[in-house]
Amino acid sequence: MSTSAPITQDVMTIPRKMPEGGKINLIGLTRDQLREVLIANGTKEKQAKMRVGQIWQWIYQWGVRDFHEMTNLAKAYRAELEETFEIALPEVVTRQVSEDGTRKYLVRIAGGHEVEVVYIPEDGRGTLCISSQVGCTLTCSFCHTGTQKLVRNLTAGEIIGQLMVARDDLDEWPVPGEAKDETRLLSNIVLMGMGEPLYNFDNVRDAMKIAMDPEGISLSRRRITLSTSGVVPEIARTAEEIGCLLAISFHATTDDVRDMLVPINKRWKIDDLLQALSDYPKVSNSERITFEYVMLDGVNDSDEDAHRLIDHIKRYNIPAKINLIPFNEWPGAPYKRSSNNRIRAFANIIYQAGYASPIRKTRGEDIMAACGQLKSATERARKSRKQIEAEAGVAQG
Ligand code: SAH
Ligand code: SF4
């Protein structure tokens, strides 16, 4: 299939029409969309609400993939569903398990593209790092994904599908009649994989609504963190329409340095971003905003930077925690990781100012699963300098 469709930074609507002769995939449809397709394909309007509820529970609560297993539906109806619809997930191409238990899945989606999904087990919880796009339009200079062109936005089905294949692999779908395990292996989602989630807003929102739906996967909104490089106009919508926690790829304390590290800063400056964060509706001391700060040797890691970072956050009175990320190197990366002593000194200044300043433990580095190392094997084409400049132009314009 062609991948040369024009790419814009706008939200792309994925047509859900049935392809010639193919079946309609139910994964990723909202409850309303599910109702519509059922009615359009013969389910009686009067019954539609109940059918949506039943099918929804089978798919998202029990992890069922075969209509014939939906035993509270009449046999004839199951057969009708089977003829028109499918419950199709992205295909897991490879699975790597790191020495520290981190799992990295390479997942193939329609068109043959591949995205990476990372599962990070921790004490009492487990976090799944999900991708929102194949590649990224932005060109953050320290990020491996940033060297890869945006191929396309993921559909809502492909986004929630990443969680569902991980649950399959962890064997974590509940079994009817058996008591639920209180501590889930997959308890948290971070939208920190490939891509800028706020440039694929509608699909990310629809997928997260499915993840939060109480009659399905049922993850609390407080266990979902969306990380953005700072798409200022979409930040308020994130609170209103998704309601999840927010992480910001901050990474620099002056506009000059941030322009270089996170080029979207040329369009929305540090002060624009801070203003949007201080307006973020749900922010409170219990739902602080995470400032992600990648530690780059000699670039953004001085004591002055640490003090300026605190000044910014105080000036806007933002309930915040600062997550320091040791830079993960990748082949050809133009930066070096700050020394452990430097990172500790930086963390200490922040801590002394009254903010939590955890240093993120690097996970899964041996399988290139750490933050910013994600990039699938089939999409290695490097952006040319010209392209990078042209895209920086888009971000400015
Ligand atoms: N596009 C979104 C989400 C994906 S990136 C964003 O930029 O926020 C997830 C996090 O990993 C971001 O904070 C990003 O800045 C960070 N990151 C990217 N490359 C990295 C690298 N090489 N080392 C450490 N962190 C990196
Ligand atoms: Fe895209 Fe985020 Fe990487 Fe920047 S850090 S290039 S926004 S994925």
C-alpha cells in the first residue's frame, strides 16, 4: 500500500467504510460509532443500545475476539455479526524482553508500517508506553523518532490495539467467574512512544476513552499520562475531553535553547506554554503536571538552568514535579548524557526548592526500548537536512 499520501499536522479522519469485500473492524469505535455501524448493518434500532453494551463488554472486558464466544447473543445474530464485522488487532511482529523485564513489541499495522510498544514492569504496577503516530512531524534534535518522517497517524483502533496485544501477551484478560486480580500487571498508560499525541488528538482521545470505560478495560484517568512537546492550543482540550494527566517535554529553560531542542518552541514560546499549563483545568497538588527534562551534557544541565526552571514554574504557580531523564543515546545522536554527578546536583537544586525531582531510571536500554530510542526497523530513512528545515518552517508558520 502507498505511504505517500500527503501528511499534514492536522487531525486526520480515518474512513471507517467497509473496504471492498472486507469486514468492518470494531476495535477502536466509540460506543456511538459502534451503535451506528450495528444499525447500518441490520441491528434493530430498539435493540442497538443493549447490543452495544454486550458486544463492548465481550471485547473490552473479557478480551473475546470471536463472535461465536459471545454467548449472551442469539446464535443467528452472532453469525450475522461474524459475516460483517471483525475484531482485529495489530499484529505483533517481534517481542523482545530486556534483562530488566521490560518488553518491547514491534507491532505491524495496516499498510505494513510498524510501531513500537514498551511494557515496563515496576513494583506494584506496570506501565505501557504507547505510540500515537508512525514517525513524527516534529524534529526534536535529541529524539530518535524525530529523525523519522511522519508516515501517518494511528487510528483509535491501532492505539487501543497496542494495549490489547500487550494484555494478550501478559495473559491479563479476566476469566468469567474467576476473582479479579487486584494488582494489575498493566496498570498505567503513558503516551510517550512514537509521535506527538496532540497532533492526532481525536484518535488518541477515542482510544483513551475506550481504555477508561468502566465496562471494559476500566483504567482510571489518573493512570493515563499524555506527554506532549507543547502543542499549546490542544492542551486545554486534553483536560476537557480526555481528563488524563499531563507531561510536558520541557527540556530547556531559555527560548534559544528550547528552539534548538524542541523546535515547536519556535511557534509556541516557553511563556505561552507555561500559561497554558497554569490554565490546565484539572491541575492540583494531587494531579501535578510532570515536567520532563532530558539531561544533555553541557547543553541544558547547568545550575543556572535548574534555578531558571524553578523560577518559571513558580512564576506561573504550576503544581509540578520534574522528571529528570538521563539522555538515551542512539547511533549518530548529537548529544551526550550528563554525568551522574551533574544530574544529582541538578536534581538537588530542584528538590531544595520544594519540588519532587525523580531521576528516571533507564529501562530496557539493551533492547533500545528506552525513551527516545524508539524507531522501527522498517522506517530507517533519515530525514534530509532540507526536510528538517522545511518542517521547522511549518512549525514556525
Ligand atoms: N511526542 C511526545 C511524546 C513522545 S516522546 C513528546 O515529545 O512529549 C516521550 C518523552 O521521551 C519526551 O519527553 C521526549 O522528550 C523524551 N525523549 C525523546 N528522546 C529522548 C532521548 N534520546 N533520551 C531521553 N528522553 C528522550
Ligand atoms: Fe516527536 Fe516527541 Fe520525539 Fe519531539 S520528542 S520528535 S515531539 S516524538
